[in-house]
Amino acid sequence: MSDVHFERIALIGIGLIGSSIARDVKQLGLAKHVVVSTRSEDTLTRAEELELGTEYTVSAADAVRDADLVIVSVPVGASEAVAKQIAGSLKPGAIVTDVGSTKASVIAQMAPHMPDNVHFIPGHPLAGTEKSGPDAGFAGLFRDRWCIFTPLPDTDTAALDRLKAFWIALGSRVDDMDPEHHDKVLAIVSHLPHIIAYNIVGTADDLETVTESEVIKYSASGFRDFTRLAASDPTMWRDICLHNKDAILEMLARFSEDLAYLQRAIRWGEGDKLFELFTRTRAIRRSIVQAGQDVDAPDFGRHALETKK
């Protein structure tokens, strides 16, 4: 536990991810002091009401003073602003990490401002829900989920090992990736599904005469699941689209090509092609369950996952 415990942790941003980290740290006793920082006075007050930390401040610079571990949990578009704010106050030897869903952009924004005497190790826990804010977090969010690190070439091995031990203590599985490879992988497994969901729900909304009656009233499970994704934080997803645009556009182009293939198969009644596609994709679902990234239970396992909380 000595490699996992930090005397002082600073959480910059206290939304779903930040507040879930705070709850786990408190429950597991991973830090003596937890400083919570966010720009909004109202959000900070709510974090204090929830007892997510031991100290609270709207100043990111004040929050990181003497912190051994700094976790930046803000929309990726705000990464550079935060890096500039905290750079002059970081403790020598501190580990600075983030939780952003894009990595090449975050590195480009933050790395130039990090002092040479701290360890900047970009990270991304692949966990979350469609909810946001300090009330959305819960202990155990990261259990059996992956946390991917994209360390820089000169990253200190001991610092990386210590950060990995921290995330393992939170229940995560850990792995390393090249930043650009990470962004391409996340574009297909996370970013594109959300974009498609936003688009489908937006299309339904455009059909005003239908949306006001049948679509909402008779929503089947497929549309309901799309609306869950489309309920995710708009600021976060705007920034993801803008800061991982090349990989996302590449995946959108591939998706468009595959969609055209599906359109042709439906138009010409090519049932064998449809059956082959649906069979192949069904196997992907089974593989995800076998990999432990979901459970094979009704309603996509949500009731079972709720019980785990």
C-alpha cells in the first residue's frame, strides 16, 4: 500500500470522473489529504456538502501546492488553460496526470507547460456514464475497467509504476499505448458511437410531428439506448470532436462506406449479406461479455451493475 498511498492528492475538476476518484480514495484510504478544485463556486460547495475532499478551492494553482499527485479531470479543450494555471505551483517530483478521452491533443496542450522536475503521465480511464457533475460519481466506477496510459518517451518508470498501482487500487486494469493509436482506437469504440447516437436522436427531434407523439411514446430499447449516449455532457463531447477530429473523420468515412454497403444489401434484398453481417456483429457482443466489459443480463446488465454499486 505504500506505493499506492499519497500524502496529498489534488483533483482539478470534480465531475463524474473526479468525484468517483474522490469517493474511491476516501473509501480505500489512498490519501491523507484530498484537495478539490473547480471554477464554479456552486459546484465546489456541492462537492464540500458531499464531503468529497478535505480541502476546497476555486484556485487550481492553490490546489496543487504540495500535492504528490495531481489529477486533471476537465473537458479536453480546457487542458492547456489548466496546465498554465498550475505549472508554477507544482511540487518537484509530483505526478501530474489527466483523464481525457483524447491523448495527442492533451499532450500537445499540457506538456509544453509542465516543469522538468515533475512527472507528466497522460492517462484515460475507460469508464463513465451519461451523467455529469459531483453527484454523478460513485465508488467502484473504475472496477474491472481499463485505464490506458500514454507515457512520454522520457517518462520515469518508477513514477509510471506508482500511478499504475494507484489505478489498480481503484479496481482498474492498466495498459500503455501510443497517443495517436489511443486516439484512433477510442474514435471507433467510444467517439463514433456517441456521434451516431447524437445524430440519430437529432434526426428524431427534427421529425417534430412524429417526435411529439410516436417516437417518444413508443421508444423501444434501441432508441432508448441511443438517447442514453446522447444525454452525455455536451461540453465534453464538443471538445472530443474538435480535439480528435482526424481520427473521428477517418472512422466516420469508414462507417459511411459500410453503411452504403448495408443500404445496397437492403435495397436489393440480399438476405445472405445481411445475415452474415448480423451474425458477425452478434459475435462481437459475446466477445465483450467474455472479456468482462459487460455482463450477459437483461437490459444490458444495468440492473446487475446497479447492484454492484
